[in-house]
Amino acid sequence: MFLQSWRNKNFLYLNACMYIFLSFVIGGLFWQIGHDGSKTLFNFGFCYNCNVIFVFIPLLPTLLQ
């Protein structure tokens, strides 16, 4: 299976882009989060949306092939 993935360059590029995108999303979770609790509802909504993205993004390579 690893050899098949290695030969399929589009799959490797798609996975690399997917993980780079996810790293920016995770970084966005903690960017200027604040310590006063004034944005609690906004942060909760952002975390919820990120969880939805984390569920569906790994399905992307399967859908695009």
C-alpha cells in the first residue's frame, strides 16, 4: 500500500496540502485567544466548526479520486 501511495504523486500532494491546511486551522484555534473570556462563544463556535472540518477533510482524497 505504501508503494502505491508513493507512486501516486497527486495523492501525496493532496495529503500534504491537506495537512498544511489543517495545521493552519489548528494554529488559528490558539491565535490571540485572549485570557479574559470575552470571546468564549466565538471560540466555542470556531472549535465546533474545526471539529466538523476534521471529520470531513480526511474523506477528501477519497472523493477526489
